Amino acid sequence: MGGKRKKRTKIIKPKPKLPKTFECPRCGRIAISIEIKNGIAHIKCGNCGLSADIEVPPIFDEANAYGKFIDLYLDGKLEIKESNKEESINEGEDKQVHTTT
């Protein structure tokens, strides 16, 4: 008479996740990491050494801080710090004394 009733399948869409690394405007690699503490975002590129500290509201997350960083970088209003790993390696080599026999 009626038969078995079909179960309805519910489609579950996964929530989009925010990225943890972003593209560097200088070198073009996806190597920028952002750390937010006490209203200050510490932004650093792991490839070219580009780094900056910007003030952000407490409601901002990493993606919003990256957007503000890009806007300030492209406008030229950002104070940029450079940290090159190569310079610290070369300084260590200069301090060593080479002896010949």
C-alpha cells in the first residue's frame, strides 16, 4: 500500500576558514604571518624580512589587519622595519678568527 518513506538528506555546507598566511606585497610569496596582541598587529614576511607593527581595534582579526596593512603599504604611509637574516650570519663569520699553519 504505501511503501517505505524516503529519508530526506540534509546538505551541510562547511564554514569558510580564515587564512593564517597572506601574500607579501613586496616579494609576492605567501609568507606573511600576523600576530595580534593588545591592539597591535605584528606583521612579518618570512621570505623577504618585511615587518611592521600597526595599531588595530580589538574587533579586528588577522584578515582585517592584513587589509589595513596592504592599504597603508600601497599608500606609502607605513613605517617599515627590515630584518635580514643574511646580515646576522655574515656578522658572526667576521667575529671568528681564522688561523693558518
